[in-house]
Amino acid sequence: MITFFNRKNVYVGFDLKQFADIRTALSNHQIDYLPKVKNRMGQCAGHGTIRGRTGSMGISSDRMDEYEIFVHKKDYELAMKIIQTMK
């Protein structure tokens, strides 16, 4: 089980295709992972969200969602090797 205390980040970025490719590669190698998607415009900013306070004009739609993938610390080295061979 991957928890806050035993995980390491192997990917953070805005590319949905790369996010999906890494998840597929990790699954193919039987490495457990924890995906996380953050909508940057939905984050709280005092009273309400960023989008609610400032709007989204000028913000690229491909930069609104930030993707992260975490693996267990014991799988980190192998996961990084797999990701490096994908590039």
C-alpha cells in the first residue's frame, strides 16, 4: 500500500499522454503507483477558487491540470529506470 510516508514522486507535469504512458509502463512491470490529478484553477484562494476570483482568461487549457505519479519507495529506482527508457 502506498501512503504519504512511504511514497516517492516519479512524475509531475502537464502532459496527459506522458502521464498515461508512464502509468501503462508501470502497470506492465507490475509496479503499484498512485496517480494524482490537480486542477490548478480549482485551488482555494481565500474565499473561493482561483478561477472564481480571477477567471481563466489567459490561462492555457493544457496547463490547468497538473498530473503526478507516486510509487512506493522500494520501487522508486526501478520505476525511474523504466521511465528513463521511455524517453
